Amino acid sequence: MSQKPRLSFTFSASLLFVLIALEILFTTFLRSTIFSAPWNGLFLFLLSMLIGLFPFLIQTNAPAGSTVLSERSKKQLKYLWWGAIAVCFVFWARNLNLYPVRIQDSDVIPQIEMLVKRHQQGIFPYSIITEWGYDFFPTYPPLTWAPFHVTEFMMVDYRYLVFAGWTLLLLVFSQRLLQQLASNLVHLYLFVLLQLIFWGYLLYADLSLMRTVELLIGVYYAFFLLSIEKGRWWMMGIALLFCLLSRYSLVLWLPFFFLLLWKEKGLAVVLKCIAVIAAGILLLYVLPFLSKDMDVFLRGVNTYTVAGLGEWKGQSWQAPGEKPFQLFRGTGLAALFYESSSAPVEQKLEQFKQVHLWASLVTVLLLAVGYWLKLRKQKMPLQLLAAASLKIYLAVFYGFVLIPYVYLYIVPLISSVFVLYYLRLHSGTSQTSVLQ
């Protein structure tokens, strides 16, 4: 079987950078400005899929030039990262004062505050919240809210912890780049993409960084993807534990990741990684919470479904028959599904839930079959396989998510950055395009 001509690494990286930049822009600054909301959601879905598939569709040559950055370049890039962190902090702190936490804007941070304060007072956190004028059962897993014990103890705004997590990611990531990337251009690409995500969500996208903690969840996912580079089982296990006990999004993808890990690192690494995750879930979720009320998880899922029905029916301030506000924000495929079906809202919602589940399962199955029949023989690096397959899975999972809140897409956007980060490992291997 003949191989297709390889693209230069710089061209491949530049092309992928443009795709990811477009994904970020059409999720934040340009959302629903060029396309209508339903078509913007479809455009983002296709773009996300293309980013995940990109390493499987192209071949690249090894990066040209030296294998390490010059000391001068390292110093300049280090100043760039530190300067960006300082500017980000100034505007972050300013916005904390401009946009105080209010239940009228979002229940995300108020719910976290409630869970933390209950836990510190010895009250079981997972009980119905009645203080907001309506009954609401808390839905967040422990590692969404438990880290905020630190900010409660320090008596500071909870959102400072989110920025601390983001700062830690930038410092660790920049250090990795300085040590391993030979290309100043790709280094700058990665820097720009992370800055676009931050500023897009800080200033646009419903001021999501002021009203949610989703950036911290994105940091968890980023550290998981970074942990794969080192390949240490305990690092991957801990990082996956944080992902699973903050959002369950990647749970269906995990069997595929363990398949990759088994073939690339051996069964012992997989079992150790699973042991870390199982022990963490037992200690942080089962013993302190589920052992006291085994219905906590199912009640949380039911609350999410009830909330979904409310969003699919539209906001209380909307006129009867008006399109549901949260569905038509330009993210996800829910708006297209809503418009394409004439069924009652309750039936539409149930149908879309089934589509979401089966689309996610089929995606994982196709990834597994594709890996076993084709990619396993091509020796594509584990890091790139994991990052690209996770991006494909998240594109489908968040494409068909029940309530496509704009802030949720921070996680898949951050995962896109790591497809570019690991693209350098794609070069110099004996791969042939999967299209051949």
C-alpha cells in the first residue's frame, strides 16, 4: 500500500491551529453572528469532529530545526507566559467586583457554596436546597465543590480558586513547552489558543468565568491529558479521578482509553490506574456520601432531567411558543433536533436523551474497532491517540448534550489544544493515512 505525501509539520500545525481558533471563536466571540444559532451549533460540531480526526487524516514530517529552544527564546517565552498571567489576573480580579455571585444569574457557584458550608457545619450536603425559594436537589459530584473548602476557610471569593487552578495549568504547561518544543511558532500557537479560551469566556460567552467554575473542570481535563505524556499510572489515575468526580462526561470513553493503555503500557498499568480511581471514588464519594444515601446519584440525574425539561419548555420570562432560550444559543445540536421534530416537548426530550446516549456509545465502539483493525498496527503514539479520540468523543457527547449551556464547552475546547500539543509526536512514524 503506497503512502501519501507527507505535509510539513509547520503547515500541519498551522492548519490545525486555524481549525481550533475557529472553534474557540465560534463558541465565544463570533457565536451566532455569522450563522443562526442551530447552524452555528452544527458548524461547531463538525469543526470539533474534524479537529479530533485531523491526526488520522494527515501525515506530517518531523519538525525542522533544532530539538531544543535557545536560551534567549526560552527567556522571552517565559516572560510572555508570566506577563499573560499577570494581565489575566488584573482583569479577573476587576470582574470579580463588577459581577458578584448572584443566584439570579446562575445557581452554579451558589450551589457549591451551599454544599461546602453544609459539609463544614456537619450537615449532609446532598439534601434538598430550599433557601432559594424553590426546591432543588444538588447535582454536583464531590470534586466539583470539595476543593472550595480552601476558599471558604480563607474567606475569599470562591472564584479565586478557579483562577489559581488556571494559573497552575499555565505554569506547568509552559514549562513543558519550554523543555520539549523546538518550534517557537507552535509554542505561540498553543499560547494564543489558551488565551483565546480565557478571554472569550471572561468577556463574552455569558461571562461564564464569573458565573461558573467550569474553567477548573477544564483544568482537571488538561492535567489528565498532560499526565499521559509521562505515562505514570498514579498520575493518570489521580487525574482521571478528578475528571470523573467533577463531571461524568468521559466515563463512556474510559474503556477505550484503558484499551489503549493496555496495548501500549501493559495490563499492570491499567489495573493500577483503575485501582487508584476505585480507591478515590470509595474514599471521596461512596463512604462519606453514598453510604448514607444510596439514591444521591440517581436523584442528581433525575434533577438534571427535570431541569432539562424546564429548559426545553423555555424560560419563565419567554412568551408562549417562543424558542427555548438555552437551546438556541449557538452551541450543541439540541436546537436542530428541537426544530426538526413536531412531537410534544416531553417526547422530544426523551428522544434526544436516547440519541445522546447511543451516539456516545457508538462513537466509543467505532473508535475501538478503528483502533483494533487499523491504528493498532500503525504505532501512533498513545498520547496523540488519547487526545484525538477524547476530542472526537467529547465532540459527540457535547454535541448531543441535553442542555447546551455555553460554559460547558470550555472542556472540549481545552481538549482541542492538546491535539495540537501532541501533533509533534505524529511526525517521524510509519503511519499511513486512515483514508487509504
